[in-house]
Amino acid sequence: MGLKETLDLQHKAFKIGVKVLWIVLISILALVPVYVLTVSHNFLGLYGGMPSLRALENPENDLSSELISVDGVSLGRYYRHNRLQVTYDDLSPELVTTLLASEDHRFHDHSGIDFIGLIRATVGVLTFNYAGGGSTITMQLAENLFKGMTETEGKLLKLPGARQLVIKTKEWIISVQLEANFTKKEIIAMYLNTVPFGNNAFGIKSAAETYFGKVPDSLNYQESAVLIGLLQGNTAFNPVINYDRSFAKRNEVLNKLGRYGHISLIELDSLRELPIDLSNYEVTNQNTGLATYFRSVIRNDLMTWCDENGYDLWEDGLKIYTTIDSRMQKYAEEAVAEHMAGLQEIFYESWKGRDPWRDDKRRVIPNFLENSFKKTDHYRQLVKKYGKGDDSIKVVMNTQKPMRVFSWKGEIDTLLSPLDSIKYYKHFLHAGMMSMDPRTGHIKAWVGGINHKYFKYDHVRQGKRQPGSTFKPFVYGTAIEQGYPPCYEVVDAMVTVPLAEGGTWSPPNSDGKYGSGEKMTIRQGMARSVNTITAAMMKAVKPNNVVRFAQMVGIESELQAVPALALGVNDVSIFELVGAYSTFANLGIYTKPYFISRIEDKNGNVIANWIPETRQAISEQDAYKMLYMLRGGVEEDGGTSQYLPLELKIDNEIGGKTGTTNNASDGWYMGVTKDLVTGIWVGGDERSIHFESWYEGQGARTARPIWSNYMLKVYADEELGYEKGKFQTPVKGIDVVLDCSRYKTNDGSDSTSVEPQAWDPEDYQ
């Protein structure tokens, strides 16, 4: 064959090849839209369903439900994945710039698919010179959203090779839809809301809070670079566990900012030298932040409401607005911690080298620790594993292992056996505190214990203990209701009350004696917490009437109509006591304490409002007389609140009542001002654990200082708006003289004041 024939054949083959190539290209161009159309409509069920536009507009990502204080502070969240939504306006310019420079610097020049990036990525793969992926931010968002969609099953998806092609095709289609229906700003915000950042932080808001203790609009370049770097590997570039790699990745992202001209070379050099500041790093959980006990206790209330109303507390992104004031909560927690740390040292010293768990005869309770261990989940797991009574259980109980324990000076890493651990923790004193606005019923502060991480039990609503003399106002309130004036006089003498089951009841006073023979007003009797005076009034007004009165003003626990009820022998909660005392401060209107004002869905629509439950429990007159009675603790000689700080008492009316149970197992203080009613309890984990000295364990020493500290902080914060002043008086005035120093007795003679007693009075039981 000659040269000419060869050239003709080559030319003919070339023309055929060009035609074939054009036919292939035209076929591809024709088939691609058909292919895309068939994928979009799930032709013959081959590809699986596509998410609707509505689904894309409202992606079903798990959203944290958030508790918000009355002053707008986030108290905590309920979540399976810690995710919160932000809008574009919630993002700092530095964060947006860093994101685009690192992930998609042509973001504003494409419509979802960056063909230049795709070609670069393809060439890189073919030449083994990978220079970055071709995915845009919109495509990554499509991938994140598509993973959350359930309509993905199709016949071709079962084939490994075809599956990846179909999934990528769907993502491209979704990308175009996103660009067509959302602004670039909206896409950026949606993207940052859907990406994980490690340490259970999903979305930029949770990430900014977790790693830097900030909100997204305050992130700077170097912080933004750390977080954007995390998108390349939540674990590999985590600054907490892989600091050096995170540091290098951050600088790599910063280099891109310099390369694209967003920062100068001088700025770049300066930022590259900065360390990653993790001083505010904190993984959000139910043991951290403010109001930990409050968040834990009300969770069940919220779950019940959600079940009844068709919401998921863990995923629906509810905004739960509470009555808690974050500033007052902080002051309450500080007041408890400051006092309890010092009180714990006194407790340790009082029992130095000895066990504090004692019976009524002050003898160490045998097998106390072993019996306590048997109440734990750990013991139940051991029984399940080895069988009850197996010697292996004793071995485990007494085998030391590394553990971290609580102390008031910070967590301690140590070696303890499970039994030693129980012994260690049983030495701690505990506390509970609640503060409430008596008019609205709003709970302003809730401190359920000393440390939620190590002690889960709530002492505000879950825990109930004997109230001691903090119950006495209900005896005197019954007397007031029956017509006894606050200045009614009773002799401090032994009272003997016959009991229905036989025998008699004669309570001694806190000094162990059965009366001094002194005549005093019932206001003085309550102020000094004199048991014989209270017993005399209980005998006069009858126990069943005291039960009725206490229940009317707010006590919901079961009460026994027995004479000893006068000294607080039936268990009640702080929650109840604060609500009941608030009736006195609210002109006789009982307002049930409540803690949620409204709930909004994730779109900001109000889906529930709470209205306080109220009732006129007692008359305005009787309520105001009870406030005068309670003021006696501060104003009367020998009153158990007489030694409150002068700073609190000046230009201020205060009602106060201490309480201490037998052996000082429980110390209480109830403080009442015109705007706040606050209750505090302090005691051991069990009633057998208490101060050896009754004097050291009395409520005046264990609980009252917490109230003083708290109120000083509240009054010092002018932004809160709480001011000193007088209690609100009844609209129609007072129907009796409320000045016992001028009170006229029945025979017309002036009532004489009594000499102050030398001892610091406190109630016995």
C-alpha cells in the first residue's frame, strides 16, 4: 500500500473518530439531563427518593433544646447531639472569611458546582498529584443534609459502583437546588449549622462555646482557623488531644488567608506565633454551668410535657424560658460554696479521727459503710455478675483503684477502694437553697446541692427532711387565724399534752429545761424559738387545725395531726417551705412556685405559656401579722435572727426563722423580705451524720450565714433592682396594735418587756 493510500485511510479513520467522538459527546450531553431527570424523579425506583424542597428548607437535624434564664442567659441544654442554630448575622466576618478561604474561595463565583475545582481534582487524581477536592461548600452542605434524609433506598443503590455515582449525582442536584432557593449567606449559615467539630459539638455555635467560651460573632481569625481546621478531621486536628497537629493545621488555614489577601504578611506572621488558647475550653454537660440541679430536676417535668404535646426534648430545638435569674443563681451558688467549704473544715475537725455516723445514743452505727455500699448501683452490678454473698464482691469492695474525688479545694486524683470512697463521701455536709419572688411565684435561684457531678441528689424538691422550728410559724399562724394577737402573753412553763395512744408529751427548751417561768408574748416566743410557748399554743389551737393551716398556705407533704408536729417532726421540702412562707409575704395569697414561663419551638413560635396557680389562703390581716411575728426573730431581744449583719437590717424589714432538728441532723433558715423568700437546708447525707455538738450544728450557724451572704450580694447588684424596704401592708390597714412594747393587756396594764437571756437561743427539735 502506498503512502497516499495510507494517508487516505488515516484521514478517513480520523474523520470517523471525530464523528464518533461528537456522537459520544452529544449523546452524553443528551443523556446527562435525562439521567439527572430520572434521578430527580426516582425513575422506576432505581435511585431512591429525593428530599423535597420543604425538607431542604427544614432539615431534620437534631437540635438541642435550650434552657434560658429570665435575663437571657443560656443555663444549659438537653441534647443527643449538642447542636444549636445560628443565622448569618450571628457569624463574625473573620469566621466567614476563614471558611471561604479554606474551603471554597470561589464560593461567590459558582452556582453550587465549581467546575474549575472539579477539573483540578480530576487531573490531580489521574496524575497522582492531588491538590484538593472539588467539593464546594454548597456540595458539602448537600452531603450533610442528604445524610440526614431517609428516602434513599433504590435498586441501583445496592450496587457498590453505581451507589456512589447515584449519591454524588443527588448531592449535585441538591446543590443546584440550594443555590436556586437560598442566598449565599443562608447557605453559609446552614453549612456551619450542620458540621461536627468534635467533643459532641455540632454546629458552629456549640463549637465556639466548647473550645473558646465564645459566641460565633466574636471569633477572631486564629480561633476561626482552629475551628475550620477541625472540619478536615475532628480527632486528628482536635487542639485538646492533638495540639501540635491542630496548631499546624491552624497555621495552614491562616496561610490561605494570607495567600488570598485577607490578612497582611505582618498579620500572618503574628497570628502564626500565637498559641491556641484553650483556657475557656469546656465540654458542655449536665454537670457544668449554672443551675445544674435545677436543669436535672425539671427535666422530668419537661419530658412529661413533651410526651403530652408531641415534642422531643432531645431533638426539637425548643427554647425553654425559665424564671431563674442567672445573676441571682450565681450569687446563690457562691453563697453556698463559700460557707460550706468553711463549714466542712469545722465538721472534719469536730470528728477528727472518728466516724460521724451515730445512733441516738451517740454510738457508731455498725456495718454502716457496708450497708451503704449495698444501696449503690455498683453493688447491684456485682451481685448480678458474681451472685449475692459471693466472696468476690468483698474483694472488689476493698480493692483500691485510681479515682478522682471531689474536694472543696478542687478535684483530687487518688487511690481508693469502693468502700473507702463511700467513707470519704459520707463525711460531707450537704445543702439546698431556693429563692422565690412571693408575688409572682417565680423561682429566682435553685441550688440543689454542693456539686452535681459528684452528688446527684437534689435537696430542693426531691429531698425532704424534718423542718424543726421552721414549722413553728404554722402553729402561730393558726393561732393568729383563731384570733390570738402577736402580743398575746404566755408563761414559759412546762406544758404537758396527753397523747391519744397514751402517755404525755412535754418538750424541753433548747437549754434542756422545761421553762423559766417568764411571761412573754407569742412573738417573743417564736422569735426565741421557745419550745414550751409553741407547745402551749399547739395545745390551745389543736393539731388538726395546724395541719389544715399549713396545707392552706402551701405545705403539700403528709402531716400527722400530733402535738409534736409543732416542733417540725414531719418531713417537708425546701420547695414547699418557701412557697408557704411566701403566702405571708404576698398578703395571704398562695402562689405555687414555678420555674417555666414559656416554651418556643425552633422557629420562635410560642407553643406554651405558664400561668401561676394562686389562691387566697389566709386573710391579708393575718398574713401581715405573721410577717410581724417573723420580724421578731430579727427585732426581739434573744431572737434567733438578731445577729444578722447590720448592713442587711438597716432600713429594711426582715422576717427570719431558724430551725434545727434533734442532734442537729438538719439546720434550716427561712429568710423573708418584701421581694424575696429564701429557704436553706444544711445537713448530712443521712440523719445519723451530724455535728457532735448541737451548738455547732444549729441552723443559726449552718444555714443562716448562707442567707446573709446571698442577700448581701443581691442588694449589692443594682442592676437586679432589689432594694431594702418595708413589707406591703393590707389595703384596709391593721386591725390590732403591732407594737408589743406598747401592747395593753386585758387588765389595762402595760405589758412589760423581758430581760434578754444570756444564752443564744435556738430550737431543740
